[in-house]
Amino acid sequence: MTSAPVRVGLLGCGNVGAPLVELIRARADDIAARTGLHLEVAKVAVRSASKDRGVELPDGVLTLDAAGLAVDPGIDVVVEVIGGIEPARELLLAAIKAGKPVVTANKELIASSGPELFAAAEEAGVDVLFEAAVGGGIPFIRPLRESLAGEEIRRVMGIVNGTTNYILTRMTEAGAAYADALAEAQELGYAEPDPTADVQGFDAAAKAAIIASIAFGQKVVAADVYREGITTITPADVAYAAKMGYVIKLLAIAERVNGRSSGGLGVRVHPAMVPVEHPLASVRGSFNAVFVEGDAVGELMFYGRGAGGFPTASALLGDLVDAAVNRRKGSHASVGTLTEGEIRPIDEVESAYYLNLDVVDRPGVLAAVAGVFGEHGVSIRSMEQEGLGDEARLVFITHLAREAAVQATLRDLNHLDAVDQITSVLRVIGTD
């Protein structure tokens, strides 16, 4: 049986685009046998035709005309791997308006302009597929959008940045300081020379926005996400966490506030102490995992390599096959109508907390500190004291408390004469 050709236009051919070209070549016959469609890389738009891209392309495939590729009548599906918001947004909108399904790995674009792209695709009756934008090679977005479409999801939380997870793993397992673990991650290629997007949580926040939009059917953009990074985490924090049965992870969390759809959404990225028995605690190195909690399905976890050229290219290829099959059928995959629901500020979100205080060891200090907690309705779950005299330290874990109440507690603790400094504050998951 002759397979129908599908001409692919690729925008970009770098660390992800080049592996995608290789995968299409390697898997083309198997894909044709399964689907009756033969994928062919017909055009590749790049900024420089002279750069070595580590993959051979036939004469005439490379072009400098990205705008022309996006609307070329000879291109069936457009794949974008150039990154950034512009010109990627403009190019994909042009391709959609020309009736072409599009596939992208661009988390920044989907997190900022996803609703615009989804609406344009719905009007044109074509696909916008973006499995590779979250979790690299982990097949997560499609199950969330399709298999769990009828599920009442309460919370989605995950480790969605491999760089920070590698750093925190080294701090946990080797006792490394943050700066040393970061330098090691850079040497291994896990972290960029400028690691800001990773270690300050911007990358994870973009992914959290995408997850929240798909999981809860609500318009969420990166600017809606509360964000903290890992740069203030110390070996002492890691050691205290281990002593109390926790590990520290940078988590992206999207959840129904107070567990109710009427309560709005809380979407946040920050370091958190995770109980060692929780599945996310065992996610090591540069791996990613996403944990889903639903009313009927219970708990699910998706785990795998969250970055890298070939894992990301694998997710792109899966979307590309879906887009080609849908195109042949005259159908498309819809993300549905995203509502304009309320995003609740971090002050209204509830969590348990870890607080580490340096205090003067003298009579009445513990009572004074506990009194401040009580004034703001923050209940103490556990407390430990270490050291004597000027080097005394109090370590608290609270029960669930509203962020605003905890922040008020911290302000008042800072005014106590007996408190030298509040050295660390971390949120804790897995407690009541």
C-alpha cells in the first residue's frame, strides 16, 4: 500500500530540531506502516544556512524564509522549535490562518499566548499540539487533555525543571552547597551559563501556567503564577529536612483553593519540603515528574526525562503524527473553551510551613514565640530546639495555615527581642 506523503515544515533546527529530523527519518517506515502516512521534512527555516547543525539535509530543504514556510501551500504541518515569543507567535498564527496544524515545544509561547493560539486554531479547525512544552519526553499533556477530560481534578503538582532538581539532588545526596551544585550542573550541560530562568523559577512558572490551563480549563498565563526560586536554599535547610523525614524540591502546583471549584485557582512555583514517602521525593537528578490528584481516579504520576534533545523530539514526533492523522481525517484536537476564572493570590492559599529561627536561649522565649503563632491562628504541629545561649535555634512545622497569617506571624516574630533572625521559611506538602 502506498503511503500518503505528509510534508513537514520545521521552524528551527537546533538542539531539538536536529534530533527531530533524525527521528522522523528513523521512524518514518514504522509510522507509515501504522498510520498510512509518510512523514517527510520538506522545508527547514533557519537564521543561517552555513551553520553546521549536526544533521544532513537535502539540497533545497534549508531556507531563510520562515514567514514563507509558515504559509507555503506545499507544507502540510508546521513544527516550531525556535523558542521565544516573537517571531514564533506571529509565524504560528500565520500557519494556523493558512489552515495548517502546528506543533510546538515552546513553553514560553504557550504560557503567554496559548489562549490566542487555541482560539485561532479552533476557528480554523486545525491542531495546536504542545506535548513537548511541559516535561520534555513525558507524555502528560495529552492524557490530561483527553483521558482525564471527565475527571474532577483537585490538584496537579510536579517537578518540571530538571536543572533545579539536579541541583537539589546534589545538595541532598552529596551535601553540596548551592553554588557548587550549580557549577556542576553547568559543567554537565544541565544548566545554562546564565541559569536565571531555571533557578529563579521562571521556566517552571511557564509550565505551571500551561498545566493549570489544561487541567482546569481556565485561562492562566505565566504572569498569574506566584514564583520563588531555589537560590536561598542552604545545606542546613536540606539537613533539617532530612532529619524530619523530608526532601526539598522545587514544585509547580496548580490547585482548587479550599478544594472547591468556586474557590478559584491557586497556581504557584516554590521550593517545598516533600515527605520522603511521597512519590515525588524519589525523583532524582534531572528527571521530571507530575503528580495528579482527582476525585474519581485518585492519584496518578507521570515520570521521565524532562529535558534533552531526543526526549523532547520524541514528544514532538508524537504530536506530529497526531496532527498528520487528524489532518487526514479532517478533524482536530481541541483544548476546549478556557474560562476566565479567578486566580487567587498567594496570600489566600493554605499550606503547612517550616520555620527556622535563631533565638536567644533564655526563660520565656518559647512562650513568647508560641504566643505570636497563636495571635495569628497558626497552629504548631511540631517543634525542636537546638543549641544553647546565643546559638539557640527553634525549628517549627505548622499545621495548614493561610499564607497571609504566616506572613503576619513572621513580621511579628521579627520584632521580638529574643529572635535574632528568621533563617528559613519553606512550605511543606503532605501534612493536614
